[in-house]
Amino acid sequence: KIINNPQDVVNEMIDGLLLTHSHLSRLEGFNVVIRSDIDKVKQQVALISGGGSGHEPAHAGYVAKGMLSAAVLGEVFSSPSPKSIVAAIRAVSGTPAKGVVLIVKNYTGDRLNFGIAAEIARTEGIPVEIVLVADDYAPIMDYSSLGRRGLAGTVLVHKIAGAAAEEGLSLQEVASLAQQVTKRLRTVGVGLSGCTAPGSEKELLKVPKQEMELGLGIHGEAGAKRLPLLRADELVELLLELLLSSSVAPLPSFSSLVLLLNNLGGSTSMEISIAARRIVSYLDEKGLFISRLYAGNFMTALDMSGMSISVLFVDSEEILKKIDSVTEASGWSAAATSSSRRPPQLLARAIISSSQVHSKKEEESNDEDEGGWKEEGERMKRVVQRVVEVVEREKDEFCRMDSEIGDGDLGSNLSKGAQALQISLSDIPFNRPAQTLNRIANILLDNIGGSSGPLYASFFQRMSAHLSSDESKKAFPGREEWVSAFEEGIKGVQAVGGASLGDCTMLDALIPALKSMQESLLKGEDLSQMLKRAAKAAHEGAKSTAGLVPKYGRGAYLGERALNHVDGGSYAVAVQFEALCLALLSK
């Protein structure tokens, strides 16, 4: 790949975008691409979208007049942090705020992080509406737990809602229109190869020659079904038959169709044009009117070969007018081809100050606290250090396991959280357990990408809240209090993620560990017996996920194809919990 350091790809990509597109700027200190005419943005309803990088031109390629006001970029295939999303919301909001519409693809990490950010912004008086895009329409998928995924059809929501905001419609009007569009939108994708993350030599998904993966997403994860490779015309016919069927949902009423033929990143323009040819002829044979057809790279999966077809069922000329409205967005194929660039020496001018986007609630006191329990605090510090070391040692194995039924980024995400903890060790008030847990929660929320960040953060925040009343006591929390706090942490994970025991998530390691510790307390076992039994229970719980069909996360889209694979998230929790137990038992 044409990259430098794999860790720098997102940052350097943003620099390149700013140098080649003068209508774009960056929010200082964040991977947030924002319109340069920020004062104009604050006078109307703002639109923000985003997600993991690796889907270019989504999402920064759609930041421009007539489309998005800002895009929040995570690391490759990892959802951006709530902190970055909140910063973007504040940056585009005027006084008084006209309101912000968050256009979110239906993936667990994006739902969690954008949802948390929306709640924070609302407490600050900024009106926020969330539009969840779930256009995946592979009829062979089971969506009972998670709902449908957000795919390339999201770009049409950007375009239509962006035009509505530019016309001066209200927050409720823009959000309502976007919601209506999502209900008329369907997408089905097919992959002919896997994709390779920057810095990796291994494809996230291996598709044998002469085969194809039907009903896949945009993160290199496996699809719902593997089929023999079809000729181009036959493949287009299969996808259109699925999109026009009523097998999953009734067909919306419509007078015409808008189609988006999306290259997943690794197919040639020749292949996409061949597919476009059959789309037109097939729908003409069926007597269906195509009002618009766009073909190109709209929402990719790095270098994956394949394509997706999105269909918008249109029953209003107003929708077509909004699609046709002018935009400078470089990622929109219908945009004007002219684009002014910046000289390199002006890159610094493309940075919008973030000095006004921090909430006072985020500012933490750095005053050193001389109180608390110093001896116990030193032991807590050693525990954190041990867990950090283990995460760094096992990160490749976490990635390997996650790649089997997910997108393979678990280890790298947890590693970022571990490294941030290591850097922050001197700033964590270990002599105050509740404050320690709260600080750990904030660090992990800001640094662990994907869905793991909010889940880990919720676990430690709930534990912190439970222990906070104990810090006025003269005694350091005892085993009963820690086990009780552990239970509260699990409730936090369940509240945020919605999963339960047996859903093939981190809870399948956490809950057995909790039950084991509760049993040890009832039996009066000593600390050594309790921790050893709990660590074993966590590992056994993680191993049990190999016999479960995932109900949450990307593995849920695989159904029974995910069987016989241990859930990477539960395994990672078991490994970290074991490291914690060993650290507590060491002298």
C-alpha cells in the first residue's frame, strides 16, 4: 500500500484532503473534517456523519455545502470516540443552535458512540436528532437482534438531507425527511475478495477464486452466504431481484428509481461500467423507470473487490430536486469537477480552533490529592500495569480471533487504550479507588475505538459510581464491596449494549466470573481461592461462546457461520481479568 506508518494513515489522509480541497478544514485536536465556511454552517441545521476510516470517499468526501457539515473519522474500521463526535457537534452549533442531525450507519460501535455524544450535547442545550440508516436488504440475513446494517445507501441520505438543510428547513423537517428516505432505501452487496488493513499482510476475509460472498457489509467481515461466482449480467440480475422483492419487507410505492452502483474499492471502472449496463437493460425489460443512476466509489471497504447496488424508491419530484441540487462534495459523482486546492504552506490555515468546543464538565482537576489509601493505591497501580502489559502482549491474538467473525481490529483498539493508560499512569489518583475507576473509564472511552470503548467505559463508570460513597469511609473497600461494584459494572455494560449472558459477547466472560466470586463469598473462601476460581470461570465462559450464535456485534450477521469460533471480545476480557487476578495475588 502507498502509506508511511500504518498508525498515521488517518491523520495523513486528512492532511491530503485539506491540501487538495480548500472548502475543507480540520477541527483542531480531532480527526474531524469540517466545512471551512463554519460561520455559514452555524446559521442552519447542521449534518454530521462519520465512522471508521477505510470507506473513502465516505465520510469526509461528503463534507461540503449541500451535504455534510462535518465528518468524524475513526481509525480504520473503528467508530470514532464520543469525545470527537461531541466536539464536532459543538463546532457546528451556533448561538442559539439551529440543531444537529447525526446520520448514523447501523453498526453497534457507531450507534453507541453517536448515541452517547447526542446525550451529552443535549444536556448542553444543543438540539440533536439521530437518523439511523439501515439499508442492508440481504433477505437471507437474520436481523432480529441488531437490525439491518447501514451501507452505501447512506450517501443518498447525506445528499437529500444536506440539500434540505441548505434550503433552510428546520431540525425536525430535515430529520423527518431523512427518516423517510431511509424507509425507501435498500442495498445489497457482493464481495469477490477480502480487504487488507494498512500495515497488515493478511486479508480480513478470504474468498476463494470462482466464489463470491453475498450479503456482506463494508468492514471486511464475511457475508451471509457464499456462492459460485456468477457472470456480470447474472450477478446484477441476482442483486436486483433481491432488491425488488417483497421477501423481507413490502415494496414501497414509487414512480421511479434512483440507483447507486458502488465499487467496494478494488474493482475496476471497467467492471462497474459493465454492471451499470445490465442494470439499465434489466430494469428497462421490467418496465421500471430509472430517474437517476450513479456509478463509482461511494462507500468502499479499503481494497475489497466487489460492488453493492442501492435502490431508492422515489415517489416525489422534490426528492429528485434535492438529489440534483449543487454540492461541492468531492465524493459525490454529480458534483462539479472543478476544485480549488491549497498550497502546502497554507495547511495550517485549514485548522479550525477547538478552543471553544470543550465543555467545562470535561475539565478535570489536576490538583494532587494527598489523601486516600496510598499502600492500596500502589497495588492498584501495579494491577493496571500488569493488565496493560498483557494487552500489549496478546493484541495480535485478539486481532486474529476478532478477524474470524468480525473486522479484526479488537487487538489494535484495546492496545490504544492500554497505551493511553500507560502514558496516564502518573495522572491517575490510585489512592482513591472510585476516582481511579472514573479516570480509567474516561481514558478508555477516548482511546478505544469501535463498540469496545463505550462498553469498557460503562463498566468502569458504574463501578466508580458504586464505590464513590465508600471513599468517605476510613477503610479501603473490601472484597464484598468490590464484587458488588463488579456487578454494577456488568449492569452498565448491559444497559449500553443491550446484550445478556449467552449472546456471545464480553458478558459471557464477565458474568461467570461474577457468579464465581459471589459463590466464593458465600463459602467464605480466601482471596486466592476466590480469584483463581473466578479467572477460570471467565475463561470457561469465553470458551463457551464457540457454541453460541452471536446476537450482537458483526458476528451476528453471520448466523450459524460464526459457530465454532470463540468470541474475541469475551476472550480478551478473560485474559485481562486473569492478569488482574494474578497481579492482586502477587507480592
